Amino acid sequence: MHFAYTIVYVANVEKSLAFFERAFGLKRRFLAPGEGYGELETGGTTLSFAHHDIARGNLGQDYVAADGSKQPLGMEIGLVATDVPAACERAVAAGATLLAPPKVKPWGQTVAYVRCPDGTLVEICTAMD
């Protein structure tokens, strides 16, 4: 088995794709007709977005939507950047909320957290050696 993709359930797939393009510099790979599903170019693992209606239909039940929770959900998308402070500034300028400013961890990695307009929690960090 291998990790293939993450799908974030959102209210507006096109808006989430556009935000991730502006905030993090990722490129759009695909947006399905009807805009219910889309993907970004992220390397070996795909970051995808699906509309709530599609997700609920696939699951056959409801769930906690990231944008419907006052607090971030207990999961995150991790993005590696060489300049974490600059990446945070770009994300906030694009509409993200800064939750935790860049901090150097005891093991030497710089880490920050932002929350996207669609509710997604994103860690922006330097690569681990």
C-alpha cells in the first residue's frame, strides 16, 4: 500500500483551489465539470478537494465540516517551504488566518500554522534533515 491522496471536503472547490494557488503557489491539476472535485499538483501525493454534497453522497452520512467548526479539526495538511515566515505572510495576505507564528522547534525545524478560509488547517514548515 502507499499514500495516494488527501481529499478535503469544502463548500466551494474552485475557491479552495484558487486560494491554495494564491496562498501556497500550488498549481491546479484538474477541476471536474460542475466543479464538484478538483486536484492540485503537489508531487507524489495528490491534494484534492470535493464538494460537501459529493462527500456526503459517497459517505452516506454527514460529518463535521472544517469550515463549520469554530476550532480547527484534529488533522492538518503539511507543506514544506524554505522560508516559513515569507510563506506565512503570503498565506495570510491571500486570506488565511495565522494560528501560530513561525517557531523553531528543539529539533531545528521551523513550523507555523495557518487556517484557510475553507477551514483547513495547514502546517508550513522547513524540511526535516
